[in-house]
Amino acid sequence: MLVRASTRSYPVRNTALSLSSLQWQSERQYAAPPSSSTPAASNAFKRANATSKYKKGFSRKNRVQTFRSMNPASLSQNVFHAGKTPPLNLPAFTPARITEQNVGTAAQYAPIENDPIKYFGTPKNLLLEHRLLSERTTIIRDVTVATARILDRAADKCSENNRLVLTGRPGCGKSSLLLQGVRYALAKDWVVVYIPRAKQMINSTTMYTYDIKTQTYLQPRFAHETLRRLVAVNGKILSELRMSGSLRLEKREIPSGITLAELADLGIKEGLGTAAQGVLAPAVLDRLFTELGKQRKYPVLLAIDDFQCLYTAHSAYRDPHFSRIRPYHLSMPRLLLEYASGKRKFTMGAVLGAVTAVEPEYRISVELRDALKLGPDMWDLCASSRSNGEGIWSGVGGPLEKRNKIFQEYANGLKALSLPRGFTLPEAAAAFEVWMKDGGIFAHATDELFLSKYTESAGNPRDFIWKGLLSSLEGAPPSSAELNGTVGTPWPQLREIRV
């Protein structure tokens, strides 16, 4: 795909050079035309014509046409039409399909109007997989069915008793399972709040201001984006729920009886496009969560990926004394920690988190490890597949290691939902078939290739796909049929060719 060039113009400061008259006259030497009665007029015409020519060539209209992608019908060469794969035509990921009979099968996330993948986003590894495949696919596993049953039981119960954290070996599918839970709850008419990258709350990427009233650091831009995405995904349900009481702000009062969608719009549109954008978003988002916790019409799911980032000892934000700010002193992490700890709760719903071990900077804290009862052996959680099985430093300490009492309170009552180490054979076969049909495997797809990659990765989903299937370009040498172009990759010259 061709990328359109930027049309943004930048002012360039003019620089004047002072030259003497003799130097100026010596440098302006023009060749006289062979036969021209008015040479000055002729040169002026040429300069004007050249200026107008370049001006038209780089106009906005011509730039758009120049960098516009070509029509596929105009690509008549065989190289552009070779290797086309038929569509996958997988069944849609729906609650009716989450059964034990469908374990080990593939499904696709059908595009919907209020798609949480579109508005909330996804973790980086899932984003790359969705871009490589022609369809956003997922594998139905045993833990998928188990998580769906847990959400069904939590639909009419308080979230204080349904606070789960997905744990397991890196790459075992925690983020994928969390996204499956989000899509399942949305299809069951839940209010969904999905935070795919919680580390963005503490890595000092958004502005923050100190609020003397709450004695916390507000994050108006992040709260504004959360409100906007929450309304885009749950707008239909929020338009049916009404605010139970009035909301008093510093200079205005929001009356009771308005819908929660209107309440969210006030926080979104206040100061839109100005420096005051999002100034009301933290207070409105806090009240919106409170109203969602009171109502008994729709269950609420709060799904948080990178869950361990909320329990990091210090964030990347700095106070006026240049000391690092604790996460519970920031408005957004504090709001999520209160619901994760049960201090605030939804009358109907659940809190579902997923820990990751991709970045050593945000490792699992000792307080969270104690609450989840993970034990002293942290290899399954913190050993990286990139470290040749040796693992990384996880901050595991003994009973004498210092604990933060505030983090212990916020982690109290959390329960761990451990995922299996890897794919089972039917689940791995379903993933292998998806990538094979979609053209993601360059080597000749055989049973030997499948079993070798499954054995090398020990069934780990991430390693099986990224280090196994996607690295199959270095697999077995091509056969004669592949070299002739009748079978396999249409470009055999990209691989090792035997003479």
C-alpha cells in the first residue's frame, strides 16, 4: 500500500545575504539567445513558465493523485495475482459457540458496530497477529469455556466475589483469553470496560495535574479517552440508564435524571479542541462508574490487561520535588485499584485482569504474588522464552522482604485463574490450519512440520506461532514442484534453491 505524503506546510525563515554590487554583477551571467530581439522578455517568460509548472505539479490536488494507491485491476502482471488464498470463512465467535464440543476449533471476531477491538484496542502481540491474518481469528480452548461459565455465574452477583486474575507462563494466551471474555460479555449485553494496556497509565505518556480536593494527580486526557471509548462501545446501554442523583462540580451542577450517555458526553465535549479538553473527564468518569455499580439492569465487566502494572512500586510520573509518584496517587490507577480490591464494587458484574511478563520493568510485585498465592517458584510467570529457559529477575523475596501495606489492601481478595502451559494437540492443529490456509506458512505444510514446531515450542501458543510457524521460511528445502511454481510459494527464489 502506498502511503499518502503529508500536506502539512512548515514556515521557513528567509535569510538575507549581503553581497557587493561587483560580486552580484559577476555572478549573474546569462547566455545570450542565438536570435532573439528581446532577451529579457524571453528569460522572464521561461522563469514564469517554470514556476507555474512546478506549482501545478506539487499542488494539493496533484499530490493526492500521485500518492493514491493503484487500482488492483490495473496490475495485470502475474506476480501481483500469484499466491492468492481463498477467504477463511470461519464461524463467528458467539456465546452459542463457546461449548465443550467446539474446543479445539477456530473462530473469527466478526466486525460489529461497537467493536471493542476497534475502540479500546488490543495488546501489541494480538494487534500484530490480527494484521498478519486476513481475519481476526481466535482458538476456542478449555479455559475459554471455563471463563465463559464464570462470567455466566457472575452476571447476577456482586463483583466483590468475582475478582479474578489470569496467570500462567508467558505466551500461554492470557491476553487472548481476556479478549475472548470481553467479546463474550459484550455479546451477552454486558457493559464492557476494557483496558488493554494498563502500563500507559503509569509510564508518564499523558498529562497530569494535582487536585487539592482529592489529593491525587488527575489524568484528564486518559480519562477523556476512556470516556469516549466507553460510550462508543456501550452507547446503547448507557442511553437506557439514568443518573440517580445530581453531580456538583466547581462551577456547575449536573441535574439528576439524565442518561449516563448524556453524562459521558458532558465530560467528552467540555473544552473540546481547547487547552481545557477533558477537564471534567476524571470527575465524570468516577461518577459514571458509581452509577454503573448501583444499577441492577446490566452486569458490568472491568477487564484489565497488564494488571501487574497497577501494583508497581513507583510510576514514571514525577511530583514537583522530582520524586516518583505511587500508582495509587494517580486518578486512573486508583480508580481501577478500588474496584480490583473490592473497596468499590458493581452490584452485578466481575473484574478480570491478566498479568504479563514481557517487560521486566513492570514485574509482578511481592504483594500481588502473595495475594494470588503464586508461591516462591515464579518461573511459570516471569521466565521469558527469550532467555533460553533461565528466566528473568522477578523480584521474588522471602518472608522478610518489605511489603507495602497499601498494596496489600488493594490486592486483598484477588483470586488466580491459572492457564495451562500451552496448546493441546487439537488446539495447536486448529491454529496450524488457520495459518496454513491464510498463507502464513511458507514451507510445505506437512505433519512433520506441525509436530516439529509443536515440539520445539512445547505447545506454548506464542512460541508456536511466532517462533514456529512464522519462521518456517527457514524450513526444509523446496521440492521440484515448488521450484517450478506449481505448488507452494509463488516466489521460490526467496528461499534456498538447490542447483
